[in-house]
Amino acid sequence: MKTTILKSALLLAAGLALGPAQALEITLPAETAVYQESSLPGYQLAMAHCLMCHSAQYVQTQPHTSPRSYWEATVKKMKKPFGAPFPEADIEPIVDYLSKTYGAEGTAGK
Ligand code: HEC
């Protein structure tokens, strides 16, 4: 009886000692935080201006049927009232890139 208890205690101690040392395997999901690469000038602008507050996931999760007017309203909203500091001149190329990459004019995710 005494030996059994001692054995259990030893096994428990061994288990506790091994526990935290065991390798933890983590499989990360596919990269979704950045913008889809493109030769359109708006791609570089989106990478520069649209990742400082949130990842590209907000853009990726919008309906792919969204028209240009939706993207324009959204980008303008990021500037005002949300306060994104990109110049007015960058709005048009960013909207063009988003419409063709994530919106009704593109094929991404379709
Ligand atoms: C100043 C910080 C800031 C910057 C820079 C910014 N956003 Fe946002 N964005 C926000 C906030 C705040 C929300 C709203 C989050 C919420 O509702 O939880 C948001 C939400 C969104 C959404 C979700 C839909 C919606 O209307 O709420 C999209 C799409 C989006 N942003 C795209 C962009 C794009 C494209 C850019 C670059 C042109 C950009 N954001 C840059 C702050 C920012």
C-alpha cells in the first residue's frame, strides 16, 4: 500500500515536471493580415496607409459584390471621421485598387 502511494506521487511529480516542458505545436492560419499583391498603384498606397489601425481583414470580409461607390465611401470614412492621415490624392488610386481586387470589378475571392 505504501509503495503504491509513493509510486503515484512519483508519477505525478514526473508528470508535472514534463508538462510545461513539452513542445507546443501551433499551426498558424494562412496570412490574411496584408493586402493582396497587385501592380495597381493603390496596392502600395493601401499597404502604406491602411494597416496602421487594423489589418486587411476588414477589407477582405466585405462582400465581393461591393461597387466602387461603396469603396469610395469607405475609404473617405477612414479619413473622416476616423482620422486616417493619408492625402486626398491617394483616395482615387486606393479606391481603384480595392474595387478591382476586393469589389465588384475584381475576381479576388470569387
Ligand atoms: C485612423 C485609423 C484607420 C485607418 C488608417 C484606416 N481605418 Fe479602416 N477602420 C477604422 C475604424 C475605427 C473602423 C471601424 C471599426 C469597427 O467598426 O469596429 C474601420 C473599419 C474599416 C472597414 C470595415 C467596414 C466599415 O465600414 O467599418 C473597412 C473595409 C476599412 N476600415 C478599410 C480601410 C481602408 C481601405 C483603409 C485605408 C484607406 C483604412 N481602413 C484605414 C480605422 C482606420
